[in-house]
Amino acid sequence: MEIKTKADKQSGLTDKVLKHFYFNDELSCAEVSEHLNKSIPLVAKAISELVADGFVIEQGYAQSSGGRRPLKYSIKPNAMYIVAVAMDQLSVRIGLFDLLNTPAVEVKSFELKLLNNDAALKTLIDYINKYIAGSGIAKENIAGIGIGMPGFINIKEGINYTYLDAGGNLCDYIGEATGLPVFIDNDSSLIALAEQRFGAAKAQKEVMVINLGWGIGLGMIINGKLFRGHDGFAGELSHIPLSEDGALCNCGKQGCLEAEASMLAVAEKAIAGIKEGKISSLKHIIDNPNKLAGDAIMEAANNGDHFAIDLLAEAGYKIGKALAILTHIMNPQTIVLSGRGARVGKILLAPIQQAMNKYCIPRLVGNTELKVSDLGFDAELVGAAVLVMENYNIEKV
């Protein structure tokens, strides 16, 4: 969609109004005005421009509560689209979403190992380009590409220090190869962003969002904002040391939470247990990669497999011990279990809570609510779409 810049658009107000509709349901001009602390005439002008440009639509008048009924507006879902990419260490998922975060075409998954894979970046770009080409959506109707990925990421410089070396700015590199604006962020940060904007952490100020996946990530919302730390690397929950002599972690240290309780660690323990004669429906995982084994363990646990449940309960207890440490520091209102592992969130809740009760001061843990995400495995994709919208500038299009 071609949008002409208008000289009378004032100081990014049109952008702010558009984003406010994206993050909320139907709103009146007065409601937007109150939230943005801008005058009704200025907001009305911005809404009129967005309606004329095809981004916002009228939804009719609200029910009367006395006096004149206000006219309601909402985002137009197919005004433009967003390519959302969710990566972990072993795979990538790509989706194309409208402005209601509804998939316009089917989300597709691809195998993509990041560690020690010099071809990973080229492969990722090929996957994205082929997906867009097959979607039937013209590039001029796509606002941009948001990519969540594991690793130490400098969002200002567009660099992932752990994976996907582009020899410079990764956003520029992928953007040039795809012909679209590109934004990247850490996977756990995007999951927290999704939960803050559309999920279990919405409207809350102090939240820890746990990304339960092949690793164990953390996104921290402090005073209503995503906390990144000095260098942008805050949230490395995976590498909290639980013991001095535990399993060796990929980071080179022993006893890290990731080496003890991540889904990859659980899969390794499951395979070892089956080989030792454990009775379980998981016998078939011995010859499968850890990724397939992890998915199988979660499915088996949800179907009542005792061995799978025991493995997850052990992991959950260790996660709870790590969360107890963070709770003493952060004193969160809510802890949200999100990401891939949210599908077994109900199984993990009890052992996590048990460990927190054991290792936390009661006054702290007593007022902290533990929740399982409704977004779950889709949280990273939603967060990638949110990343694009937060950086979208209609006046530069």
C-alpha cells in the first residue's frame, strides 16, 4: 500500500494513534485522546487521516450511557501485513499476519540448526524469501519482518553475537536480501513483549516471563517496560548456577539451569532412562533427535506417562529454585510460563510452586501469582509482529 506523507501530520501523532488501535480493541476518539494525552481535535484529525489511508475503519456508535453516543473506530486487519519469524537453536517458524495478529497464510516450520552452521544465515534468508513469494501477498503490503532469535543480541547495532554472523548489521543484511525493513530481538524478550501487549502480562507493571524451550529464557517487565540491562543482555536465566558439580553447560560452566532443566536436558535424561530400562511410552525416542524427543515427552506427559511427568516435575522444581532467586531480587507481581513448554505448564506449576515455597521468603512468594500463558508456543511469533509495529513509521513509508 502506497502512503503519501502529509505535511500536516504532527510530530508522529498519526503513528501513535495507529499503534494505539493495533494494541487495543474498538476505541472512540475521546478514549484515544485521553490515553495519549492529546487534544480531541488533533486526535480526530489523525484518525481521519488513518481512515482515508485505509488503516482504520469506523465500527459504528457505542451503546448509549446517556448523552451523545461516541463513534467507535478500530484497526483495519488487512490494511497491511507483517512477516513474523520465530527461531530457536534447532528450527525456524515463519508466519504472515494481519493487523489483528491473525495468520493470513499458514505458519510454516523448517529445520535450521544454528550452532556451528556457517550456512544458517543464507538458509534463513532463502526460507523467508520463498515463504513471502508463496504467500500471495505483495511486498508493498508488508510493513516489515520481525525476527526473534536466541543469543546475545545488540538491538541497537543489529548484531547477534552468538549466531548468524553477517559481518555487520544483521537487520541491514537481511533487509537488503529480502527488500523489506527488518527488526531483530532476543526470543525471550519478544515472548515477554507479546505477553505484555496481548497476553498474561497485559496491564501489569512487574512481571517475569519465562521462555520454556530448548533453553530457559527470561524477559523482565519492570515498571511496565521491558528491561534489557546495560548491554541489552539481561534475562539469561539459563545460566543461573544451581550447583557446583552439575552437568556441563554449552557455556562451558557446570551446574547451569539450562544443563539441568531445559527441554534438551530433559530429552537427554529421557533417552538415558529408556536405555536403562525405564517403563514408558517413550521407547521410540531413542533414535530421534533431541528436538523430536522433547516434543514427544511433552505429549506423553499430557497423556499421563509417569516417566515423562516425573522428568518434567524434576525440571520444574529446578526452575522454581532459580525463580526463587529472582523473586528475592525483583519481587514480581506475576510470573508467566510461556513459550514452547507452556503446553505442559499445568504439569510444571506444582513443582515450580513447591520450590518457590521452599526457597522464597513467604512474604515475597505469597503475593506472586504464577500463570501459564495462553499464547504459549505462538508468543514469539506474536512478539515478532509487535516488534515490527513498535518500529513502524507511517510517515516514512
